Amino acid sequence: MRIATWNVNSVNARLPTVLAWLEAAAPDVVCFQEIKTVDEKFPREPFESLGYNVEVHGQKSYNGVALLSKFPVSEVRRGLPGEDLLTEGAEDQARYIEALIEAPRPVRVGGLYLPNGNPIGTEKFDFKLRWMARLNAHARSLLAQEEAFTLCGDYNVIPTPDDAKNPSAWVTDALFQPESRAAFRALRGLGLYEAGELGNQPPGTYTFWDYQAGAWQRDHGIRIDFHLLSPQAADRFVGVETHRDARDMDKPSDHVPVVVELAD
């Protein structure tokens, strides 16, 4: 089973690009972030014509996540447990979707778009850390079920200096703050396995390049899109691919897909 995560940065604005990549790469399951549309305006038909079942947790103009699967899905969850405790209005931020993929060997997939948190020293950064705490709590509950799962998506965290071409450019950014990085380490410390490490991906395997200042042309990238696997999923790990070539497609997203393969 091949499971992809991709921040598409507006699914309607980049629909031809997204469809072209899907046709070429043919993942079994896909998690999109930043679809930037309400459920009713998500372009379901083109994806269904490629054989995908479509689940959407959308939001007008901002955020929004979707999960596509060539297998039947069940136990669909939209939003993290306890999101109403984060802050007033947090329930309106569509950032998490989860489903059980009913393949011959089932796997649970959670797709997430973690808050950016900028600027630091504001409620936005506090919200980021509270959201990460809720994700940590949910991960603990999933681990207790002792099943194969991945929590994949745009984590908006640069975990280490090796995950940035120019770490000094990010020292005042919420993505590279000690608190953000500590929260990511705490999540992994629960017993989750990062697919890039399992696959021995080298430093410089970036997943995001800003549209500004020639970041793509200069390879000033960062790695912020991840699959975190449960031990049961890690036991089935076959490989991981970061589709860097997608950043060079027509009208690209500023992120590229990351695809993990699990044994059937």
C-alpha cells in the first residue's frame, strides 16, 4: 500500500497539476492539506474518476484537509478530539482528518495540517503548541489500540538544523523554535517512527520551497512534511519517496508529495 501526503496549496487552483501527479504516481491513499475550499466545492468527480473514495474536511479560503482512498474507508474522523478545548473558534479550523483504510491488511491514516504559529510571542504560537499537545494525546490513544497507522501531513516544524538548507534564516520563525521542535520530539518519543529515517533519506531531502526569493532555484528548502508510523506500521515499512519533481510541475504547490509504502 502506497500512502501519500501533500500540501497542495489550493486544490481547485492546482487541480490539473494534482491530477497529473496522481495519474503518474498512482498512490493508494492520499492526504491533502490546505485544500482551501468548503466541502461542497471540493472537486470530487475528477478524483472519483481515478478510482478514489473521497472524504473532505474543508474550510473556506484557508486550511482544509482531504483523504482519498482506492480502498473502502470507515471510522472517518474530522477534527482532533478535544479541539473545542484549544481556543474559541478552533473547531472552525479544518486541520485533521482520519479514516480506517479497509485494505486486506487495514491501516489507519490520519492526515494533518499543523498550525504555522507565526508570529512567535502571540496567540497563534500558543495555539500551535496547544494543537500539538492535542495531537500528542490522540497519538497516545491510537498507540493504545496497537494497530498500524500513520500520522502524516504538513507538520510546520523544522525538527533539526539538517532539515533546512539555511537554518539561520529560520531562527525567529515559529517552525524552528525550541518549543515547536520539543513538541515534535515528544510526539516521536511516544514510539512513532519517522519514515524518512526508516528509509535513510539523506540531509537535504526537503519538502517545501517558498515561492519567494528564488528559493526553489537556489534549493533553499526545508523538510516539514512527514509520516510518523506506529510500530505496527513500521514493521510493514518498505520504503519512502519524496517527489521533488512535483515542485517543477506547471503551477506547482510550494510543497511536494511524500509517499510511504507499506507491505500488504
